[in-house]
Amino acid sequence: MGYDLSMRLWRGDRSGGELADYVVAVEEGEVVLDAIHRVQATQAGDLAVRWNCKAGKCGSCSAEINGRPRLLCMTRLSDFEPEETITVTPMRTFPVIRDLVTDVSYNYEKAKEVPAFAPTPPDKDGNRRMMQADVERGQEFRKCIECFLCQDTCHVIRDHDDNKSSFAGPRFFLRYAELDMHPLDTNDRRKLAQGAAGLGMCNITKCCTEVCPEHIKITDNAIIPMKERVVDRRYDPVVWLGSKILRREQRNET
């Protein structure tokens, strides 16, 4: 059964913009992206919106729907009352390119700062082995579709743009945790995560977990364990004593 949907879509670019009102015919079972495509087809052919797969797997159509960061293709119209106005705005944390499309290049720059996977040498038979439990632990982290909704909702950069230079954000804390927990990886990323990546600035409000379309427990399974690993490295008395002895031995050798 079809009905007329009232929508408010943000129109503009880097210099500014405003919300524009549209009324568009929609059908039962459709999603917000369907309604936006129909606005494009019938009323605003120049409306800019980023999308690709329309199946919740590419992470392209991220925006804010009634103020909440969501995927346009995974937000059903049935989530709202037929008489309700649906307001769609671009992700607030990132600069606007045009209309609903934002510049998310900040995330790609942060990705470059994460040290690559550096595996241990293979066993004598040429293979590398790890426990099945370790294999399964990392599977959750690799579900990330890089929609950057977690980055968008994180108040550390959402409300404080000047923090971006020193804060990687939840998507990349997930990546740091994935690699640091890998039993075959030889890089120690804990110091980098605490320093350059700004892990200590996260106060674990779980807002990133709440908006993740893949339902990854970013806070509980990645950020908190990574914080614990940083604390173990920095404050464990045995580790501290060992580092003191190692530095003393290195000075004596020189």
C-alpha cells in the first residue's frame, strides 16, 4: 500500500545550505534510500547522495536520519509513522562536499597510520598455525564495512574538530585491536594506540557500538581490551622492571 511521504533533505555544499521539503510517493516495504532515489527521479535530479550496493555491505550510504547516524539502505520506512516527516542530513563529523555527500578522507589518512600486519616466520614446514579460538576472535572485527558511522557519532571528533589530528576514532581502535590480538603478528601497537592514535581520549560511552550496522561490539570487545593492554604495558611492575633492566644492559653494551 502506497502513501505520500514528507521528507526534509539537506541541500548545499561547503559554503552552506539548508533543509528542503519534498513530498514523494512511496510503497510498503521500501527503505529511505528508495525514497531519496524517487526524489532524484521526479523532483531534484541534481541531488547528490552516495550509495553503491543497497544491501548494507558497502558502507557508502551513511547519513543522519532524524539526527541518528544510519545507513540509508538499511533504514526501513516502516520504522517511522506514515505521517512522520523524515529528515536526512549529511554526517556531521565530516566536511560536506554537496548535499548528503561528505568528505571522509580523514578516515583514509588515519588508516595509513596503522602499522601493517607483520607475521612471524613460518614453521619449518612452511605453514603458520594459530588456535581456532584466536581465529574466531578476529572474525567479528573483520565484519566492519567502513561506513564510518562509528566515527561520525564519536563525540571526541564530532564536537571537537581540533581533536582529529590526534585521535584515530573507534573504527581504527577496532583495527589496532584486531592486529594486536593476532597471535602471529609481531608488531606491538600499544604505545602507538595510546600516543598518536589517542586511545586515552575515548571515555567508552558506547555510542559507536550503538550505531554499528554490523552489530560489532566495538567498545566491549576492542576498545576496552585495547585499553587494558596499554595499561598492562605501561603500568605492570614486572614489565616496568624488565624494561629498566633491558635499558641498563643496552647502556652497558655501548
